[in-house]
Amino acid sequence: MEMKPLTRLLLGLVCLLVAIWLVAPTLVVVPMSFNENKSLAFPPQGFSWQWYQNFATSPEWSASFLNSLKVASVVAVLATVLGTLAAFGLDRMKAGPAGLLRMLMLTPMVVPGVVLAIGIYAVYLDTHLVGTMLGFVLAHTILALPFVLIAVSASLEVFDRRLETAAASLGAGALTAFRTVTLPLILPGILSGLLFAFATSFDEIVVSLFITNPYLKTLPVQIFSSITRDADPTVAAVGTILLLATTLLIGGGMLLLGRERKGRQ
Amino acid sequence: MSASDPTNAPVAQPAAEGRPGWAWRPFALAAPALILLVAVIGYPLFIIVLRSLSEPQWGVQNYVWFFGAPVNLTVLQRTFAISAWVTLVCVIAAYPYAYLMTAVGPRVRLALVLCVLIPFWVSGVVRTLSWVILLQDSGVINSLLRAAGFDGIKLIRTQTGVVIGMAQVLLPFMILPLYSVMKGIDLRLMRAAQSLGARPSRAFFTVYLPLSLPGVYAGAIIVFILALGFYITPALLGGPRSTMLSTLVQTQVLSLLQWGRGGAMGVVLLVATFVLLALAAPVMRSRYREAGRH
Amino acid sequence: MKPAQESKGAAIDLESISKAYGGFKALDGVSLRIEPGEFMTLLGPSGSGKTTTLNVVAGFTDVTSGKLLVGGRNVVGVPAHKRNIGVVFQHYALFTHMSVGRNVAYPLTLRGVDQAERKARVARALDMVKMGDFAHRYPSELSGGQQQRVALARAIVFDPPLLLMDEPLGALDKKLREWLQLEIKRIHRELGTTFVYVTHDQEEALVLSDRIAVFNRGRIEQVGTGRELYDEPATLFVGRFIGDSTVLRGEVRSDGASTALTIAGETVTAPRRIAGETSPVMLLRPEKLAIRRPGQDAAGTTNRLPGTIAEAIYLGSGSKYEVRLDDGSTAIVRSPLTGDSFGLGDKVELCFDGADAKLLAEDSSADATLT
């Protein structure tokens, strides 16, 4: 659609502002993380690495980081396995029950976090799962499941099942056909599900706040309590590290995807 | 293999249609996920409903209390108002952005997509922390204002602050569905409208806007529903005068140990969410189908 | 048809195969013998059972009852991947994540063929379909015709004794289709494998096949060479499905030696009787009909029917006319360029020799399935 230069300029300007609004606030943690003072007041004073050192050496911070890594890794695998199986099941079901079950499995995405949190908290109190690894893993897995389901279902939707028939005609048994044809073709969906599941767990805060205890905290819980307790710039250092890691992961992933696509063309 | 032909030795077969014993297989594949779902979502929600009706004794006293106390109603109303504001801000900001994503070359589009995805992927707590740093009385915005010679303004612990922060966190949920609908709009329709005598602005309002509405609709519903249940951002950016329902639920349960009342509030929030979803689902589905036709 | 002893192909016997989906009978007692090395086409309208038959032979579909012998071995109950039958699909079904070379090597890898031999056989198969230079490309980089040739190479690379093709040219445009038909014929000749080819296009069937089995409503109506089906259709359905035809219906009278049909007051006769009770119709091929101006002398023809030219089509080698008869039905006539030409609306007489008329039993489905 052709636009007048003025309209074009205005549109560009508005979008620039939106882009700044999206990205810039997050970047503010970067200068804060090098603050010399123990304060989150702006502007930061001086330059120091002490908050990064604190993150690495303080048992509170490093323990919560390791907990998050552990939980998120287990959750990523578990949710990906369960979600992929479910996506296959739904794909091979009649439309009616499949639609109903899909809706059910997506509910964790829309149930308000706090409502879910008090429910899980109530059950965990009875079953002594509060502050346990298992408790975190179960809760996070169910929250990550919808993302895996969506990602894998999307690639199953474009997967041509007749290719399995073709593989059978060429001599592949059901399992071989799955391994050599189906799996490689839906692998991008499974991998992005895995990534989503990891991120969901690593990032989860609302339910975690309820089922945590002083002996087992995840990183977001530690960040949250740090923010509410005092103005410790260690949170800014953590935020900067997470920001960097995310950008590298996403940027790298996109580059890889782009290169692979180019290679095939 | 035909059941009526017993002379054939049973041989393993590829999945074939019409074999009665195999119909349960898809359900078996979905079963582990479903069991976990029932145990970790279904059962807890059931417990909450149960407690809202049974604590301290059986009856609807908790709901009577909730709808009888003006404070609660104010918070309920505020929750909807804040969600509506957030949704509005998101629509206004996302529409031109998503449009630009469809109109630029692949390089700029990649940059625009990254601008959406990076905050989307960065931890929600970290983003809220950023907003605390920005909005606090000694924060970025106030320092800049003071440096320019203005008085500082109160942003943190205000409703405005909550709306700004929430809208930023939720914006990707608006941009992405909007973009996916706009991507499918045939721009030749705009040319057709102009060739029929419509000015560009009129062509936009009569052709492009109606075609993009399904995306607006889908994004708005998602944003509104997520905003209703928001907890972290209002808890960190808001004050007593911008408390949302989620915070109230948390206070009742964790601080006052009032499981019945907290549960009743949670149920109200849950019902509101699902009613909205149920209202939106059919419209959204038909709209999407319409949009997908061309 | 090739003699069996020379051929590498397998014989196939379908013995009263039935396949029911609930109450619907997709196949209703289909019996067919396909000779080793033969090119057999299963022809019929959609839903007639030809593709179901192919799926049964390939092992994609179970049968409800009946026996299926491939190379003398009953394969009912043998899964598709153990049947060693090549299949070419209408939708190509190439694996998009593998290069052309790996696609073709796939069945060899599954069979544990060692690398050196694999390479040689892949190259040979690709050369056979004239895709030798494309081994390193991906399917998404190929045109439809190229993809189908790769699919063909993949289906023959493991030397199956039987190759099934399910409307392999259905998605391609006419020119490419005609060229690939000749390619398939050549490959069939070179391989000596039994080919079973499914199509709804009777011209394609005539071009390719040694014999054709005409399917209708889950049954085989007739099996024969193209010429047999055209000249001696066993049923009205076959007569209508293969080639152009004119069907005359009227009041029937039959004596010991001949059958007479009265159409809108005019009577035509054929020197044969039809067996059975059903009222017969007469089927005539376009080149067996002639048209004359009314009253013009027409020596040698026994039957005349008045009509009007409704459509005149110039075909280069001759002309094709549609003649509206007085009872409202339409006759199709092909006439050589020599002789009279006619214009729209001309009153004419349709002439034919009674001996050229095929007397066939009425079949209401013959018209319905042709639309």
C-alpha cells in the first residue's frame, strides 16, 4: 500500500517509540548492575563488578540459580516428553474429543496465576510437597505443557502423514518410519517446545512464590524477595546476565534457522 | 487382517484404519499429560472451590461477604478497569507496530520481531524490576525530569505506573496475533478499493481495518484475560490504591489464612476469566475462519 | 503382454476381495489376475474402488474378505513394509528433509545394502528417470514433474517385482503428463516389472496399458485391452466410459434374429438379440455413424434417424458433430474432412449399419457416474 511520506514518517516514529518502550526499560538493569553504591537509585554511581561477584559467591543467589537450572532442565525434558506424546495422541484422534482435550490441556495458560497458586499450595500443604524439588517440577511441568503442545501440534499439522505410508511402502516398519521420517520433520517443533518449557519454568514466579520455602528457592523467587526486601543491585546483575543469555539464545537460534533455510534453498 | 480369516498367522501391521483394538492408542498417548493435568490443575482448583464453600462452615457465606463488602467491589472494579486500560494501550501501540512489520523488508522485520521477542523471553521478574528502577521516586524518569528542571512526579505505587508496566509486559501478546492476521491481508484489496474511488484513508477504514479486526479481537482477549490475573507487576509497581484482585487473594490466604474468603475471590476471578473466554471463543473462531478465507 | 518366463515381474491374483467400511462396500468381490510383467491399469470414476484396490495390494488397507496372491504368496495380513512393492503416489510423497539422493537411497538403506552398491543403484535409478544430475538437490527445489520422477526412481531402486502407481500424473499439466506417460511406458519396457496403474483418465489408460480393468461401484465391469473395451464393451458403463459413444433408447421389439428399437416414431434394427430380461439400448461409436442430408441416397446403411446439427467442431483431421435427435437425445458423429460439411441447425439424417450397434443392458449408473 502506498503511503504519503508524512504518513510514513509518522508511522515510523510511532513504531520507533513502541520499540524503545519494549526494549529500553529492560536495558536499564545494565547500568544499574555496575553501581558502586548499594542502591537502585538512578543514576548509578561509579563502576564496580561487586554485584556480579556477589551473585557468584553468595550462597543464597548461587543456590537459587542452581535450583532454577535443575528444575527447569527436568521440567523441559518432562514437559517435552508428555507434551509431544499428547500432541501425537490429539493428532490421531477424532476431531471432537481432540478439540475438547486440547482445550483442557491449554487451561494452565489462562487460569489466573494466583488462583492456581493457592490451589496448588493447598494441595502441597497436605501432601508435604511445599519447598520440594518434586513440587516445583510438577507445578512447572503442567505450566510448560501447553507451550510444548502448541509447538509440536503446529509442526504435526504441517507434517504430511502420507509420508509415513510412503516410508512403509519402501520397507520401513512403523518405528523406523517414525525415527527416519516423522521425527526429523517435526524436530523443530519439539525443540522449540523444549526451549519454551525450559524458559517457562526458569521464569515462573507466581506459583513458585507460594510453594517455596526458605530451604528451596528458585531464582525468580530470590529476585522477587530481594526487590521487596532491599535495594540490592545484585538483582540488576542477575537481570543483566539473564538478558544477555536470552539475547544470545534467541539471536543465535534465529541465525541458525536462517542459515539452515538458506542451505536448503 | 480380517477377523473372519483365522488361517492367517497374526503378523504385526502398520497403523491401519478400522481396527477396533487400536482406537484407544491416541488416548493412551495423551493420558500421562491428562493425568498430570487433573492432579496438578484440576484437583487444586476443585479444592479451592470446595474450601470457598466449606470454610469456616458449609454455605455461600464467603461469596456473600465478597459481594457485600464495598472494598472488595472497588478492587474488583479496579481490576477490570486496569485490565481495560492495559488492553486499550496495547491495541493503540500494537496496531501501527504490527502493520509496519508487514510493510517493511525482511531485515527491518527481523529487527522489529527481535524487539518483540527479546522482552517476551526475558524473565518477567527482571522486566518488572526494570520498571521499578525506571518509575521509582529516585528512578530514571524522575531523575531526567528533575535534571530538566521539572518537579518529580509520583509514578510508582500509582495506577498509571501499573498500567504502563503491565502494558509493556503484555504488548507481545497483542502484536503477535495482530501481525499474523495482518500478514494474511491481501494488499491488492486496498488497491482495488482505491481504483474504485476510495481515498487512501477511506480505503484503510473500509477495507484494511475490518479485515484486521480479528487480530485485534484475538489479541485484546488474550491481553485482557492475562491482565485480569496479573500478580507480580501490580504487587511490585502498585500501592494500596492500585491493589488488584490477585493481590487480595494472596493476602487472604497467606497473611490472614482465610482460605474460604481467598478461595471465593479466586473462584470469582476464575469464573470471570472463563466467561470471557467462552464469550470470545465462538466469535474469535468464526472471525478467524473469515480472515483465513482469502 | 510379455511372456511370463522372460519377466522379472510378479503375478498378482485378487480373489473375490471385499472391503466394507461400516455398511458401505468399497470393494464388492473383486477378482483379477495380473500377469507377470503386465501393465495393468485400474480405470474408473472416483469412488469406484480402483484406489482401494491399489491400497489393498500395497498393504495400506485391510481386506474384509478375499485372498490376495502376489507372486503366488498370500499376502493378506502382511504389513506394507514387508511386501516389497514399489508405490508411486499422486502427491509425490518425497521426504522433504532428505536430498534427492538420500530419498532414493532410503529403501536401500532399510534393506542394509552396502554403501558402494547403494551409490551405484541410486545413480542407475536416477539415470533411468533422467534425474541423474539432481542427486544433491532437495525436493523443494524441484518442479512437480521432477519430483514425480524422483519418486519413481525411489520406488524402483530396490527392484520390486511389482510397481503400483496411484494417479501419479494427476497433479501435472497436460503437456508434461503426455511426455511422462511415454517415459513410464519406456521404463516399464526396460524393467519388465509388473505395473499396476490407477487413473480416472481413459485416454491415459489407453496410451499406457497392456490391459485395463474398468471399475464401477466397487466391482470390475470388464477387463481387456483398450481395443477390446472400445470395440466390444461388455456393459453400457464400459461403453460410455471408454471413448465417445451414442446411446439410443426406445421401444424394444425382439424376434428370433434381430432387435428393433423405435425412437420417436422411427425404427432401427440390429441383427442380434440380447440375452436377458432388461430392456436393451444400442451403443454406437462416432466413426460408425454417418450423417446425410435428408433424402440423400445412402446406399448400404440400414438405419436412418432424423436429427438436427447442435454442435459442429473442427478437429483438423476431421469434424465432430453433435446431432440432436427427435427424442431429445444427442448423438456424437465423427466424419472425415472429405464429403459434406454441415452447419448449426442443419436438418440431417443419422445413418448406421445395424451390425455396428452394440446391444447392451440398460444401466442407470452409466450416465450418473460420468458427470
